[in-house]
Amino acid sequence: MKGERHVLAILVENYSGTLSKVAGLFTRRGYNIDSLNVAETMDQKTSRITVSVTGDEEILEQITKQLNKLVNVIKITDLTCKKSIQRELMFIKVSSTLETRNEIIQMTNVFKGKTVNISQKSITIELTGDEEKNNAFIELVKPYGVIELVRTGLTAIERS
Amino acid sequence: MKKKVSEHLIKFLELENIDTVFGYPGAATMPLYEALRNSDINHILVRNEQSAGHMASGYARAKDTVGVCIVTSGPGATNLITGIATAYMDSIPLVIITGQVDSKSIGTDMFQEADIVGSTEPFTKHNFLVKKAEDLPKFVKEAFYLANTGRKGPVLIDLPVDIQKELIDLDYPETVDIRGYKPTYEGNIRQIKKAVKLINSSKSPLVCIGGGIASSNSRDELEEFIEKTKIPVACSLMGVDSFDNSSKYFAGLLGSHGYPYVNRALNKADLLVVIGARLADRTTSRYSFNENQSIIHIDIDPAEIGKTIKTHIPIVGDAKNVLESLNTYDFNPDWENWSDKIFQERQDYFKKALNLNININKTNPCLVVKEISDLLKDKSILTADVGQNQIWATHFYNASKSRKFFTSGGLGTMGYSLPAAIGSKIANPGSTVVAMTGEGGIQMLIGELAVLREHNLDLKVVVFNNASLGMVREMQEKIYGDECHFSTAIKFNPDFMKLTEAYDIRGVQITNNEEIKAKIKEAFSKKGPCIIECKVDPNFPTLPTKIKKLEKNINISA
């Protein structure tokens, strides 16, 4: 899909099936979700779904209008248009030998990541950052061999 | 006082003033049916759950209320999906109650288990799975509120059978407040002022109406608006009964089955005022957006504005409110030539269609519709099925009031007309109700003839029998060539007159134009159900291009 990446923060009522209704709407209307995450807010009755999607303004307008029609959707904020802080967490398991271990740990430190597990053949790193930073780190450790990669997808909050 | 949840639910329906429900019982609705047995609510037993949706739809449309259906879990619920989807596409308010297997067994693939909440997500305005009996009052209250406010639509409540049996004390809430649902009813006044200015600076405006006029009951306000502005009115299938078809400002049906002059007007107009229409492909199939045209779009659903066509002045609001405020302004129309020309072209086309006789041993269906329309005038409701019969009915039936013409406009569900007519008749016993269908459409849900007879409803069913799935056949011939129809010429049809005997219903057969007047009079002279079978030539067209083509080859009898 053409257009730029948008991060939508969707505040929803916490009912069973709400996530499926939101996710289903994207599928049904032919929009792609780049990433999605969901968790309760301070108020147990509501959850925040953070979705990142790619699309031009017209598509974004349709997505927002259609989402607003869902009864359990309370509010949608397009965080791309506003000043916001965006982060995702990722775990990356990299092949390592005794020789390469230190190099990888050094790089992790530069990226302000954490080494969370070390074995004979691999090293697991926890890294939080915006997508760009996380992508840069992946590129950096690729030559060592990435065994597994897990990303949470973006979560974001408006700057006050 | 402690009562069973099923009894509470039926009580809640009574509190919502529901006097009739349409349904089919099953294992997962046993407690509900026991509660129904002990209530004053009238239950209409359908013969296929799909019809429960259509009957409730006809009922809701005729009575301006919410239609209610109750079906069992599994196949009962899945059979109903087509009915729900049909109502969803046309924004018809329904509350659907489905029985579900024991709440503790959900997800174990029990006998007659189906995830109906998951399956109907795309076809409902909202749906609920009741997991705790305590939630039921809120869900029911919200379901009725959601179904019949804003852009209306079907709402489903899935109720597990073990919860139906729970003994509990429940109160029905008096008010409803849903955080994420606040429809906009009043149009923005600045936008309305801009619209007035744009209308007054226009040279050739066209009003396009859809189901929103009937849904908001604003036919009178529209009439006043047109009297003031003198703008010609074109409509979608959903807007046919929202403007007087004999008015000199009525342009007619738009889109794939509209006559060329209407679609020409749609393309040539310098301003389109779209009211309560979503401009779907069937309406705009012969339209291409042009830069010189401005568009004002009035709709209660903001998501419809700008969805298919770029809009210059969007007005989100209820058509009735917006038209009322538009009517407070002055308009200076100077497009008489424009509207007169459209009216003249309309007359020409209609004359052609009414005089089109391609086989003197068969009937012209347009004449049949016109005859019925003239005979019944303002006392009737007509439901049209889907296919050629729908187009003939749309062109030649003049609905005198709003909520008098029902068809499946959006989903195009064959079989809709008979159950919808039954629902309309039950809602409105004083009206003469006519279902207009084809021999293909009626066979989709033919079992409902039993309902017709069981309740001895004064309802006439017109079956245009051309031994063809005519609409598709016509398209096949148009796209692939004259001889290239496949699977649309029906090799066997039941003898409809014998069928009327089997159902103990009166039958009348019209074989040629000469008989139309007398046979129709005969059919309508007696109360009670009657099937009127009209023999139609399979080549009798709906597409204007085909009419034109035939004109050249066949002598049109005046």
C-alpha cells in the first residue's frame, strides 16, 4: 500500500470480541496492519489498541471513519500527525561464539540494549526503541546470524 | 422478583413494545419458547430461518419500528445470516436473538454450535455474546437503541441456553449511554449555508436520494424542498418510495438499470445534492466523476461521505433535520429547461417500455405493474424481489407514501419479496400488500407460502414467469452475445397453479396483455392470499440498451 506510516491509538471498551471486531474491520475493508498491540489502560473498563498502518490520507480517513462506527471504539488518535513518543520492544537471538560475544555485547551497550541470556552458541538481547533504531540494530548483527527475532510492534503516547 | 432469564428477556421485549416476533424453535431456544408461550407476544413460525430476517425486515420497514427474530443455535443461526446481511446492507433495524449452546461448552464444537457472533461481525451494526445473566438487561436495551438510532441496522444477541434457565432478579434499564456511540443528528449550520449558496449558483442541479429519506421519515420535508428548489429528483433502489413518481420533478431510477436520460443527467448536472444515499456501484455504474461538478452529500453516517465519490460539501446529520433547516432558506431556481427536458425524456422512455410487445401470447410485465399500481393507489405496500421483476416494479409502481416499497437494494437477495411482504402485512393489516417476484425468486423461499396460508393473509403474490433467471441471462447475452446464455434458461419449473392448490391458495394466471385488467381485478376482488402468475417472454428486457435494440426489430403496438 502506498502512502506513509500512521500510528493510530484506539481507545476501546474492554469487552470480549472488541479486538476481533477492530482487527476484522481491517481485513474486511482490505487495509493492511503493519503492527498491532493491545493492553488495558489505567481504567480496567478500557483498553488501548495501537495499530500502525500504511496508507494515503484518503485510506486513513476511511479507516478512521469505519473504526469510529464500531460501537466499542471510544476514541481514535492519529499519533503521526501529533507529537508523540513511539517505541517497540524486541528480543533478538544472535549466533555468537566466544570470539564474537564481546563485540555483540558492546554493540548492545551502545544501543542501550540489555543482554538477557547467553549460551554457548547464542546471545539474546532485549532492545527498546523506535522502529528505526531497532532496524539499525538488526542490520548491525545480521552478519553474525540472527537465529530468532520477536518484536512487539509499536506502542505510542502523545507528548504533553 | 426472581425469574428465569428467558422470562426476563421476553418481558424486556414487551417493554420495548414488541408485539410480534419471527422465528423457528430449536434445542438452544427451548426456555425462550416456553417463556414466549406464556406471553402475549405473537410468534410467527417461518419455514426457513432466512425468512425470519426478511419478515422482520418487512415488519420493521412497514411499521417504522424494530423487527425481532428468534432462532436457535448452529444451523438456525447460520441460515439467518443472509437475512441479517440483507438488513445490514439496507440499514434496516432488527434485533436478532440467537440461542447458543451451554456457555461452559462454547468452543468445544458441540452439537448445533456455531460462532454466530464471529460470523455476523461483518453484517451487524453490533453484536453481543451474553456471558453473564447480569449483562442481559444492558445488552438488550443497547441492542434496541443501536438498531433504531443513527444509521439503523441489525444487532444480534447470542444467548447460551444455560443462562436462559438461570433464576435471577433483573431490572430493565430506563436509559442508555454508550461511550463510543453518539450519532450526529443536526447538520452543521455553516455547511448548510454553504450548500444553499452552491444550490443557488447552480445551473443544472440534480437531487439523488436513497434509503435515508424513508429511514428518517423525511418524504414530506423532501417534497417541500423540491417544491421550493424545483430540482429534479433521481433515486436509488432504496429511494423509490420517497418521492412522488408522477411528479414533474421525478427523474427516476439511477444506475445500471436506470434509463439513459437519468444517467446522462447525473453526468451532466453541475451540482449533485445527495441525500441519504451511499452512491454504491449499482447507482453510479454509468457515472464518471467530472471536474465541473460539485457534490453536496447529506448522510447520517460520516463514513459514507467521500467513500466512493469526492464530496465538496459534506453534511453529517439526519436527513429530516438537514432538510428542515434547508427549507428555511430562499432559493431562486432558474433551471426550468433542465428539469423539463428530463421530465419529457422520462415520458418518452416510459411510453416505449409500456408499449413494448415482443410476443403477443405473453404479457408485458410493465403493464402488469402499472395496472396494480393504478388499482391500489395509496392503500398498498409492494415488495419487489431481485432480478428483472425488481426493475419492472421499481419503474412502474408509484408509491404514494413513504415506507410503501421494499426491496433488497444493497445485497440483492433473491427470495426477499415474499417473506418481506408477509412481515409488512402483519405490521400493517389494513394495507393491501403485493409481493412481486419471478419464478426464480419465489422458489428461493417458497416454503413461506405455508405461512401465508396459515395466517390467511390478504396478500397477493405476482410471479413473473419467464422460465429464466432473467437478469443474469440478460447480462450473459449483453456481455457474451445473444445466444450465450448458460444455466439461466430454466428447464423445469413447477406448475404454479397446481402449487396454489397444494398450498390451498387461490391462483390466477395471466397469459397475455388482453387479460391483464380483468385478471388483476379478479385476483384483488377477493380477500385472502392469491398467486398471480404472469407468463412473460424470456426476451422481455430490463436493460435500456436492449429495449432500444428490440425497438428496431419489432413493431411496437401503440
